[in-house]
Amino acid sequence: MKILRFQKDNNEAVGILKNRMVYEVSSESRIVPQIGSCPELGNSHSLDEVKILPPVYPSKVVCVGLNYRDHAKELDMELPDEPVLFLKPPTTVIGHDEAIIYPPESRQVDYEAELAVVVGQTAHKILPEDVPEFIAGYSVLNDVTARDLQQKDGQWTRAKSFDTFCPLGPWMEAEMDPANQKISMHVNGELRQDSNTRNMIFPVEELFSFISHIMTLNPGDVIATGTPPGVGQLQVGDVAEATVEGVGTLSNPVK
Ligand code: MG
């Protein structure tokens, strides 16, 4: 089930997406759509008639550094013993079709296609086997990075945190096997990244558990699970399209 947050006639609403139609539902939460027991309201719209919003409003986006075996091989790096974590502030999040703004401070802005995990309920010190019940769904994320500033600063906050550096969407898929989905990035229609989530070093349940032992995860928080090989640069005028097989394609122009 694909759950969409959208704007129509200046009103924000949540809907279920079926065959490019959006069926409005009442949501149990403004932060993360939880619609298990909520009925359809009867209003429906063509997907082309609504403005797609980010699927959730995270209090934090927790990201993982190197997490694909094929990416580690590409970089000739050893596999890490533990996930390397960093944060993106919630002010980085934009939705499908919104513009990534190329900051004047950087000369190298890179794309990174990633599977996003959306937290469904407050999670603190959760065992891997209990993780699935704490996940609301999955989305697509582009971990946009000012690579030159990442290398210059030695730590990653500035490079990862410019406004608009976290495209997220276009919607959330509530039921999906996160362990076997194709993941790709096209820039201006050209394939740049092409892998599968089965190449993750730390699978979703392990990552989620690891993070939850460090910080409490709130409903709507997002975990970005790392990027496969083929990371490269974006230029002003480009269109970045990140795809996760079971979710869909997240498209964002660069301005
Ligand atoms: Mg990344």
C-alpha cells in the first residue's frame, strides 16, 4: 500500500495511491501517516492534480555511511565492523519534484540514492527481531552531499545539511521486503547507480536496532540506509531520479 501526503487547493491531506489515483483518507497522525483503522473519505484526485509533499515530517534523519558491499569494493575500502552514523537536520527535507538548491559554498555536489526507512512508533533499544513492528514503511531518499566540504571539514555536518539536501518520497510503501529491491539513480535519464538492497552490509533490522540503542527514534523519523556504487556529481539544470523498485521514483531538479 502506497501512502501519499499531498496538497490540493492549499489543503494538506493523506491519501492511498492506486493506479495513479489518490484516495483521500483521514490519518491518525500528522507526523507519519498511520491509516490502519481509518476509512477512505470519498474524495479522490488524479495524481497529476495534486502537489506531492514529503511523506513524513521527521524530527531527525539518521544516515549510515558506507553500507553497500559493492560500494566498499568500488572505493577499495574494508567492510566496517559497525555502522558509521551521521545526521541530517529536518530542514534538509524536500518532497518529490522540489528543487535541490546548489549552494554557492560548494563546487562539488553529489547525489546518493538510498532506501529510506520510516519509523512508525517510538523506538528505544529494540532487538533486530522486533524491528518490523516499529517500521511504518519505506521511501526513497537522495542523500545530497557537498563532497568538497565533507573532505575539507573532516566531519560531515556542513556537507550534509544544506537546506534541500534531503529529497524524500515520492510516497511511502507500507508493505515491502527491504532486503531485495533494486535501487538506482538516473541523472538526466542516464543510469548512474544500479544495485540491489541485498548488497547492504548492515540490513535494515540490524541498522534500526543499532541506532535505537543510541538514540530514541520518534514516529516519522527517517533512517537513510546508505548508497550503492556510482556516486557522482550534480550540476545546476540536472534532474536527479532515485528509484527503489518496490516504492517508486523520486525526481528532483537542481537549481
Ligand atoms: Mg549517504
